[in-house]
Amino acid sequence: MPLKTGRFYECAEVVIDKRRCTVCGLCVKVCKGSPLFIEENKINVDQTRVFGCVACGQCMAVCPNGAIKVNGRDMTPDDIVELPDVECRANYDSLKSLMISRRSIRCFKDQNVDSETINKILDAASTSPNGLGSSDVEVLVLDGKEKVEELTADLMAALKRNKWMFSPVILRILKLFMRKETYDSFSTFAVTAVGTFVNQYENGNDWLTYSAPLAIYFHVSPYADPADPYIPATYAVLAAQTLGLGSCMLGVPNIILNYFGKGLKEKYGIPRKNKSGILVIFGYPDLNYSFALKRRFAKINWMK
Ligand SMILES: Cc1cc2nc3c(=O)[nH]c(=O)nc-3n(C[C@H](O)[C@H](O)[C@H](O)COP(=O)(O)O)c2cc1C
């Protein structure tokens, strides 16, 4: 049965060029949507098997003879491109150096990010994996300080309107209904954060989006894995760093948009049903760090 996404209800079409195909079987090996199989010494396509073609493109990418064309679900045969030379690919040390020298940046120079640079970030981020084969991730680009300020003003207005929900009286009532962890997060994070954001904003300081000159919001349809926006966001953060930009992921704007920002999703062209999302701010850092930091997972449970 075709795998439904926010955009697609039908399988993609798969065409095998029999003159080029050597029936090596690599396409069948990588195909987990499962329309491809070998029978009578040829590659066959049966879209009723498992999900049918989800347009992951793996068969086109693995075929050494260019014998497969996938069309549909946002994929065309033109989407196969040359693999970069091995020498051009980052190795472990260079990638780890990039990663360990990243910091969340909240102090930016008063300098906009040009469109070419923004497109490079988006281009790199769009290569990320996703849970559906063809991505359901939608992207809102707020290009320039004024656009980010407008979103911030809208989010802050929503937060101010709902500040009463974070008062001690409401907190005491919520405690009766909330799980311990939710209550703890609410009382130790949300209450302080909201109070701080509002106070700072009233004093002319933006502690929500930190006066950034660029913000990109990654969000997904309810069909997608809720983790889907975070992966291109992470790629974007690393890509931006290679271009001399700093960035910071912001989870709070998504909470405001979903719970307090009535009418805001419509204003910014975000489907109301899209709940999972992450805002990332970018800009040229206004400070340099002298050291990197080590980090640890909460726990590694290694079973051998
Ligand atoms: C999912 C996610 C949500 C975050 N939300 C916020 C936020 O709303 N505001 C903020 O200032 N930082 C936010 N951060 C940034 C973290 O606070 C930051 O990553 C953390 O302090 C570690 O610092 P580092 O990124 O420099 O290692 C978020 C990070 C992640 C991964």
C-alpha cells in the first residue's frame, strides 16, 4: 500500500531500462519499500509489495549502469548527481574538529547574511535523512533582522498575553494534574524563562531570538517522524559554521507557536497541523571562544 505523507498518496513510478540492466541485483538489495524483486532473471516492479516505491532513490543511486529511473514523490531521474571525490569528503578528524568547535551563538554582529550563503545552508541541510523517503520538512526563512524582529514581536506578544498561565496560583493547580517531570520542567524552566523573556524584552533586550539577522524554522506535517525537522536543522548548523556563521537552535518559539500564538501559524504560512518544529537563528558571531568543551551522554549502555 502506498505510504502516505503530507504531500504524496501514490507510489513513485520506477522504470528499468532493460538494455542497460545487468541484473546485478544491487537495486533489489537496497530497496526496502520493496517494489523491486528478481524473477525470471530480470528486475521486476510490483508496487503492491510492502509500501511500493517511496522514492528514497537508493536504487537509482546504487545502480552502476544508470538503468533505473524513479519519477514521482518529489524525485526525478535528474536527481542523481555525481558522488564527490573521496579527497573532497570530510574525514573523521575534520568533521570532529568542526563539531567540537561549534557553540550556540547568541551574540551577533549587525550584519545580514546574503542570499547566496542562505541558499548554501539550505542546500546542505536538504541532504539530510528523513523518516518518509521524500521529505515532509517545510522551511520558513526569515531573511534579515527586520523579519526576525517581526516574528519575535509576534511571539513575545503571544507570550505576554498568556503570562498568567505561569503564575504561582496556576502552577499550584497544574501540579495536581501534571506528571512530576512535566511539573518540574514547567516550574524550573518555563516559569523562569517566560518571566525573563518578557522582562528583558520590556527593557529592549531580545532574549528569545537574540536580535539575529537570520532565522530558519524547520517544521513537518503530522505524517512525518517528529524528529524530522531536527535533522536538517542540525545539518544547517554545521553547514553555517563552515561558512563563518554562528547559530543557535531555539525550541521555545515552537512551543509559543503551538500553544499560545493564535493566528501566527497562518500569518507565517505554517500549516496549523504542523506541530513539530525547530527555529534556528544564524548570524556572524560577535565574539570568539578561546576553548572548546567536552560533552558526555547521560548514559551509554553498551551491550556486546
Ligand atoms: C532542541 C534544542 C532546543 C534549544 N532551545 C533553546 C532555546 O529556546 N533558547 C536558547 O537560548 N537555546 C536553546 N538551545 C541551545 C542550547 O541551550 C545549547 O545547545 C546548550 O546550551 C549547549 O550549548 P552549546 O550548543 O554551545 O554546546 C536549544 C538547543 C537544542 C538542541
